[in-house]
Amino acid sequence: MEVFPKHSQELDEKQKIQVLDEAYRQTMERINGQKSRFKKLAMDVLAWITCSKRQLTTSELRHALATKTGKSEFHDGDLIDIGDMVSVCAGLVTVDEESSIIRLVHYTTQQYLEKTQDTWFPDAESTITIVCVTYLSFSVFETGFCEAGQEFEERLRLYPLYEYAARNWGHHARKDVKPSQESSDVVISFLENKAKVEASSQALMAGDKLFSSNYNQIPPRKVTGLHLAAYFGITEAAVTLLRFGYSTNLKDTYRRAPLWYAAQNGHVELVDKLLAAGADANAGTNRGTALLAAAGGGHLEVVDKLLAAGADVNADGNADGWTALQVAAGGGHLEVVGKLLAAGAYANALGLWGGTALQEAARRGHLEIVDKLLAAGANANAWTNRGTALLAAARGGYLEVVDKLLAAGADANADAKADGWTALRAAAGGGHLEVVNKLLAAGADANADRGTILQEAARGGYLEVVERLKAAGALR
């Protein structure tokens, strides 16, 4: 298929889209005109590629297309030839030989199929959900959680769709706005199977950046179907499991209840259902409370519901002492910061390994949050082993934040207790000339740290900063 007609350069953008859409429509009509089995294969291939949450490899797609609903085993004999998958799609699909990624030929193809999905494959999300959950429900996974990393890696190798299915079945289920009875039944049957849920949760969480590659030790154990439903925000499934007697406060080995997972991922409706069913709004985990998880993700509505349910606004994370205010400030979530402060959050709470909320906001240049925290009484001179908020802002070159902190009384010569760095040294080392000028004007000592400030600028090759420091009396 010719993606761009030769005369397309003479058309305006709207006309180009119309021309492309018509070309794609005609191609889809040709696909629809094929023999029944070829048409079905093409539509299945296009539906998976269009709706997948990431690009798929040919192995993943072959396993997806070969998975038969209602079956408990996978048969290699059902695998479809890659060439056949490509040929039935009439030029809309290509394979990257180097990466083995199978994809649409052009981004405009993706755009067209996404906006016409209801025409060509309206049941795609339901079908993909059923296939993913069927795959996760194969009898081979009844052994549950792999105790050894090598065993887990072998599972991923033998079942290439497994990782995708574990990480994305719930996302597809959420997009299925009117799930069929078949889809609902398959999902509930899977979620009620303890071993298969634990096996799936290992594939879901083992590759998370929070975890190391030591698969058998790091992902949590005792994950239930309600935990997974909460993680993905599958409200109907969660309500069904609650009706079956699942406890809202059942915890995995990281002490995370379903509420924590729902809050972390911003699933407002499900948070509401869990709280109504008796979930403890203050249950703690090794990563903090549900409120901290929601605040870190910037989920304002969830934060609001948790506070209304009695969540302690100043509760800290069991592992590192962080509060919801600190993680919200560091994440740049202004409205959440405002909500927490209004609920009585302590503006000067100090994390065990991090800084105050003000330091976290300053470190990332969140000017409006810095302003809000200062107005709420945050101490501009609070320090930790990582220094002050002023040092954090200077290191990042955030001139407006530096200006705001100095105006609030921040000490231009305060240093980090662990390594003696001052804000001026950090700004000089980063080559932030305007910040250097601002700090010098505020009385920063160009000779603090026994000449290391000038050395930092010279080491980075920041000639203008070097000259400015010399003019301010800095010595070699």
C-alpha cells in the first residue's frame, strides 16, 4: 500500500488525513473481502497490534493468536506462520527483522485503526482480555510462584506471551466497557485460583524498577485475586470477590492490602468500594500507607477519599520515614500538596533518607510548590545530610527557586553536613552562572570550602563562572 499519494504534498493537513483515511478504508475493505479464515486472521493480527499496550514480538503475537479460549494447554501445532500473518494484512503490517517486532507500517495506520476500531474490531479489548487471562490460566502455571530465578526465566522463555499477559490483561479489561459474560467468567475463574494468581503476580512485578533481578526473593508473595483486581482497577471483579468473602485487609508479604494497590494506581471507584467494605485507610506497608502511595502518584481524588476516610495525613513510610507531603512535593503534584497541607500535613517533616518536602520540591525546581510550602511555614534553612533546600535548588540551576528561598531567609552559606558542599559550590560545579550571581549577591562566600568552589567551576570548564568567582575574590 502507498501510504502517501504522490500529490499529497499539494494538500493541506486536513485533506491529507482525508486522503489517507480513504486509502486505509479501501485497504480494509480488501482485507474484508478475503476468504473467511484469511479475513479473521488479518483482523486478529490488526486488532492485537493496534490495541496492544506496547509493541509485540512475532513470538508473542503467534502465541496470542494460537491461544484457544476454554483450553488449559498450549499446543505448538496451533502456531501461525509469520509470513501468513503479514500477507493477509495487505501491506499494513511489517516485521522488523532485527528486533522481531511486528508493527503497522506507519504511525498514520495506527491513528486510522484506533479511530475506526469500533468499525473493524469492536470487541478487540474483550477478546484480548480473554486470550491473556486464558494464557495465564494454563495448567502449567498451577505450580505457582517460581522459587528459583532460573526456573522463572525458563517459564518466560517457553511462554513468550506470559509477561505481556500478566502485565496488561487488566488494562485491556478496564478498556472493555461492556464485558461479555464469557470475559467476566474467565477473569473471575482466574482471580480465584491462588497458584495462578501468584504466578502471574511474579511476572507482573519481577521486572518492576523497584525490584532487582532476583526474581524469587523480591516480588511479594501471597498476592490474591483481590490484590490484582485492585492493582488494575477492575471494579466489577473486585466487588464479586468481596461478595465471595475476600478480606479487604488481607496483605501480601510486603504488608500491602488491596487498598494500597488501588490507591497507588489512582483507581478512585475501587478505592471507594474497598473503603466502604471496611478497608483500613491507615494500614502501613514497607512502602508507606495508601495515602502516601496515592500522593506520590498525584492522584488527587484518591487522596481526598482517603483523608475523608480518616487516613493520617502525617503517617510516614515504615521503611524510610517519608510522608505523603514529601512524596507529593517531590513529584510536583501541586493540588495534592495543597490538599495535604489543608488537612494538617506537617510542612517540616523529615524523611530518614531524604529531605523535607521543601527540599524535595526545590531539588526538582517545583516553584509553585516551594511557594506554597513556605507560605505554610516550611523552614527555608532546614538541613539534612544532603544539605538545604537552597543547595538542592542551586545544584539544579533553578534560579527562581533560589530567589524564592533567599527571599524567605535561606542562609546562602549553609552547607551539607555530610560533605560540606554549599549552594555556591553546587551552582559553580553545574555551570549555573545566573544562580552563582544571585548567591554572591546574597552574601555567599566565594572562598568557602577552601577553594573548592573555584575548582568545581574550573573542573567543569565553566569559564564565565570562573571569572565571576575570581571577580568576587575567590582564591585558587
